Amino acid sequence: MGTPSNESSVATMAAAKQVMGKRDIRYFWLRDETNRPLACIASDKDEETLHFSLAIHNLKDKFNKQLGKSVALARLQGNGHARFTSSFPVSQNIKKELLTRIATGNGFGKDVIPESVRNAAQFRLDNYKDKNAVTVM
């Protein structure tokens, strides 16, 4: 993800907010089994479609949360980068659907997403706990 100044990252985020308006942009960080951050995922939904993008962290670089958000948001907007769009009903569990698509490469192509990121998504899926699930004792 490189190491540009925080000032440029903040400026990019401010510009992005103006373009996206009042949209509900959500972020989460995909982490591996050791809790090391591997990617920032930005998502935005309209009535029927979820749009999402990835900013993959290069482990050679120092982790920078603000920069990851900035890159993921820029990609979500389609600013010179690929915009990854998925069409599934937004009433489903969005986070679980995103993890599944990343783990399988569905919507991106397996060669696009590094194996470490796909494995981390699969690990999170294997250990996923649905907050809305009811436990019967």
C-alpha cells in the first residue's frame, strides 16, 4: 500500500466523502490467523447491489490503517482502478458473502487475489460466528 503522507490520505478520504455523498460506506480489515492485517475491504450498497473493493497490504510495508481505507475507497469509486461489483440481495449476511467471494476468488478471479488473502478469508469463514444466530440450550 506504499507510504504516502497522511495529509494526502486525509485529502483523498475527504474528496471521496464528497463524491459518495451520504452513502453508507463500510470498512473492515481482513486479518490472518495471527491477527495480522492483510487487506482493507470497503463496501457500499444500493437497493439491490453490493459494491466492494480491496486494498491489499504489502507485508514489506508498515501497516497504515488510514492509507488502506483511502486506497480501498478510491478503488470503490473506480478512480483509475478496477471496481469490483457483486450482485446479491443485500438482505443476506453481507460480511459472510464478501468473505466467501474473496476466499473463492468469485468476482475477482483467483489469480487477482493473493493466496494469503484468500486463505485469511477462508479462515475467517471457518471461524465465523453469526451475531444473529440463536443458540438453543
